[in-house]
Amino acid sequence: MSERILSPGVFSRENDLSFVTPTAGEISTALVGPTARGPVSIPTVVRSYGEYLNVFGGTFKSGSDYYSHFTTLTAEKYFEQGGTSLLVTRVSDQTFASATSAVTSASVTLFTLKTVGQGEIMNNSGSVGSNNSLVSGSADNVRYEITSANPSLGTLSLIIRRGDDNEKNKIVLESYANLSLDPKSPNYISKQIGDMYKTIAVDGAVSTEGEYPNVSKYVYVESVTSKTPDYFNNNGQAKSAFTPFFSSNLAGTSGSDHGAFKNATGTLFQPATAAKFGSETPSGTESQGINPTDTDAYALAKLTLGNRDEYRFNVLLTPGIYNSLHSTAVGTFVDLAEERGDLIYILDTVTYGGSITTATTEAAALNSSFAATYWPWVKVRSQELGRDIWSPASTVMGGVLAFNDRVGAEWFAPAGLLRGGIPGVTMAQRKLSQNDRDTLYLAKVNPLATFPGSGVVAYGQKTLQTKASALDRVNVRRLLINLKNFIGDQANTLVFEQNTISTRNRFLANVNPYLETVVQRQGLYAYRVLMDDTNNTADVIDRNQLVGQIFIQPTKTAEFIVLDFVVQPTGATFNV
């Protein structure tokens, strides 16, 4: 509303500077790699290790043995150390699809369910054993059961069971009561279970199809073939055309093959001869069962995760790929980190058995403040396999950063005896001497050192930046990431606002208090935010620009502590 001052008087104005300063939003760590099951190439957030196992599985059987990917071990150690959210992208060199099951009654298909998980592992429609057990049912797939049907009300109740149970020992994962086939009903089956699914294009764009958000973690409604709109006639009685859908024989294990699912495509994972997992000496090109050099899966993941508006995270992990063997794939994710500018990439340089020389040589070929590497490999207890396995440093460093952020903040160094400890590690590939640690640190490789009574500890925090500056330290890079994310979010609220003093003050009123909290929490020595007439001249404003400058002095860590012990003769005076 325009202000008119035509005659003398007192006029009140409002300049609202009371905007509550929001805290930095929760941003997950991103994890890219093969998994036993789950959606392929679709980034999926999980908030606990149990949820990770439900979606992506833990172990898988191939031949006469069980295997587990480094991806799963990384998720396990991340949540063990207090991680709160993980953005998982499953990669594969095969084309996978979901399994389906049609629910029928009176020779009519009522609706079709589809599994969220993909791949042949979801199929269990083979032969049926005693107690209606599914011979091909497993802990990794599911079956359904209609537990009741009410033709008077036009409703049914459904449960989702684990694929390896039987009639006498049911393992119920989810249950849904009083479902309707009437699209107008609040209990319409698609509303209660969900019918959304995601697809991914060759350029990495993820699209969501369907109308109703998914409630179930295991299945979604692909289609409702026999809908029952206006189930009751004007007399309040169920229409005869619909009641056969809810006949009594619908209840009980029903549908195709006793509630089983089938027709999922994608070969059940069979490790290639050259594949190496934690149960073996994990070297070789196929360290995760696929060769990143021969597949576009990692490149597609990079394209997908490049969408900053859709996916927010500040740490990236890709366990199982190494610069010495997969330099193209590693370079792809270094590029992603630099292009986004809001994450640090923890990468591995060499396979198991690599030497200090190979680790430092590979690190020398990389130059980025948005990436860091650690060495050597460590032996870690795997809950899923029930044994110790050799794994690259990145599998445990995600947990170290999560613990660091929980007890401190992103701008604290994720290293040392207080915040760099790695629980669950039984030993390192090499127990590093002081000379070893010196050699590695000079070459931008952060040592995983072993100390008596403390175990294996992350004992360095250099980025892979070659030039000496404040950004050659992980804590400073992560400080900048935190500030850029928060201040960038505040700046987004100013786009298309009037370029006036009021708008600038609103920005300052949000940013300055946050930076002050960072000072109080030992992230900055000092700061200054400049957004006024000095950097927003008439020419700048006429170009529809709003310019702000943030000057910061990051705190430095004490990495080299010098203690001088001076021995003096008896009777000497101490000058303090």
C-alpha cells in the first residue's frame, strides 16, 4: 500500500525484523553402491539401519555362501555412530523390475499389487510347501493375505507378510483394515497403501507417477481393475454387481500362488569370478560384484544426485570404487562435489594390499578441497555376516563424521582421540609408525592410526587440495559448506523481492544471529556481513541484482602441539 503524507500529523510505520532465524536444515549423507535389493538408481532416504535393511537388504546368497556389499557395511557403521539420515542410491549393471501379484475374486481381478523392491529376488511364485509356505520365499521378498472381506460394507482387510513364513508362523510386516475399492471412499485402497512409483530418465531426472503417496514400505497399488463407485444404492443396500467381489472365499491366503509375487526381471545377483567381497581378499576390479568401468550406473547416479533442489546432503560415500582402478568413476564424483559445492566426497584411492607408495601416488593425482581420502584398510565386524571383514576406509569414515557432528559440529575436526575413534574396528591393514603418518599426511592422505588403549583412530583431516590454504582442511571445508547452505537458503527467500533497505535488513537479521552462534560454538573467530549501499549501487540495482558479501575468519585446529620441558637447577626462580 502506497504511503500518502499530504498534511502535518504523526504517521506510524512498521519494519518487521522479528523473523525467527531458522536452523540449518537436516541434510543427509549420500551413499552410492550396489545393494542386495531395493529401488535401482532412485535415491532413497532411510533414517535407521533397520529401515535400510527393510528397503535394501543385508546379505544375499550366491552358490553356497552368503555375501554382503560394502554399501551395507557403510550404512551399519554410519548409524552405529549416531547418523540420522542416509540417502542411498543403489547402482547395478542390470535392468531390474518389480514383481506383481493380482488379487482376484469370482474370476475377476480386483486390484494388482507391485513390490517396491526390484529384481528376481522378489519372485516367490514357485512351488508351495507344507503349511502354504513358499519354497522360493525369503526374508528379502514379501507375500500378501486378505484376512477378511465384508460384502455388506464393501471392504476387505489385507496384511503384508514376509516371504519366508508359513500359515502357522506368520511374520506380519504391515496390516491395512477396512480397505475399499470405491475411489470416493477415504479408505480407498490406493489412498491407504499408496500407488506412487518413480522412474528415472537417461539424463538422471527422476519422475514420480501415481496419485497417492506410498504408505507401505514393501508394496504399492499398481492398478484397481474392479472399482466400486457408489457401492450402495439409494436404499442403502450394497449393489448386487459389486458384492461378489467381497465373497467369503476372498478371505484367507488368496490370489496367485498363495499371495506370492512374480514376473520380476533382473537376474538374481551372481558374483562374477573376479568379484571380491569382504569374506575374501577384497582386491580386483569387481570388488562389489560389478565393474564401475564397464557400467553407466555410477554416471547415472552422478546425474541424479546433481539435482540440488531435490537432494540435500553434505557428505558423499562410494565404498567399493578406487582411484587406482576406477579413476573415471571417482573423477565423476569429484566433479559432482565441485559442481554442487555443498558436500565433501570421502573417496578411496587403492584396493586392499596397497602400499603407502601407491596410496600417496594416487592422492597426488587428485586436487580438490571438496574431497578427502584415508588409508589404510581396516578389519571391521559385520553384523550381517557375523564375522570380521576387510573394508576400505570410506566404509567407516561416514560414521566418524556423523559422530563428530553429533558431539561437536561440522566445523570440528573429525579426527583425534576425542572424535576420530572408530568403534568396531579390530585392526588396520598396517599399523602406522610416526614416519608412515608423516609420509601420508604430506601427501594429503589422512592416516588411520593405531594407538594402544584407543584402537584405530582417524588421525588427519586434510582435503585433497594441493595448494596450501585454509581449505586444505576438512573442518574448514565443511564449515564453508554449512554456511553456504544456510545463507544460501536465506538468500533464496529474497529472490523477486523488492531491492530495498527493508529486504536487506531482513537478510541481515537472519544471517548475523546464525553466524554469531557459529562464533559461540567455536566455528569462527570473527565475521562481517555486508549488504548495503556500498555494494548495492544504483548500477547494481538497475541490473536487478542484490549483492551481499560475507567475510569470515575460520577457526584453526591445533594439529601440531609443541611442549617444551625446561630442566632448571635447584634454587632457580620460575618466571611466569
